[in-house]
Amino acid sequence: MKNFKADVSEDAALLEDIAKLALALPPDLRALLADRLLESLVPQTLSQEEIDAAWLKEAERRSQEIDEGRVTPIPGEEVMARLRSRFNDE
């Protein structure tokens, strides 16, 4: 029988090694990796057409909120600058 504590520490060390490698990737590849990992947690139950329809509905809802003045859009450059500042400070 394997030692549970040894298995956990080996898994933690492996996870740390994988995280270091992943964090060294360029942002676009990290995003693709994150997408793959998330997909592995939630099996795909919708067809691509259903996914596309759901995103279209969401885009239309957001557009309506902007048109009605319920939300104020923030330019993408500003959002990215805020994120960079927030996560570079940590």
C-alpha cells in the first residue's frame, strides 16, 4: 500500500513544476492552456451551434444594456492597462 502523505507531496511537487513551466509560457499560450484545462473540468454538453447562439444572445443583451445607458463601456486598452497594473503589482 502506498503512503498517502508521500503521494500528496509528490503530487504537490509535480503541480508546482507544471505551474512554473506554464507561467513561463507567453500569455497567448497560457490562455490556450487555461482554456484546455477548463474544458477538461466541464465536459462539453452543448453543440457548437448552441454555444454560438448563447454567445450571440449574450452579445445582444450587453449591446442593449449599452444602448439603454444601463452600463458604460470601457475601452479595451483601458481594461488591459488596469489588469496589467493590478497583476504586475502582486
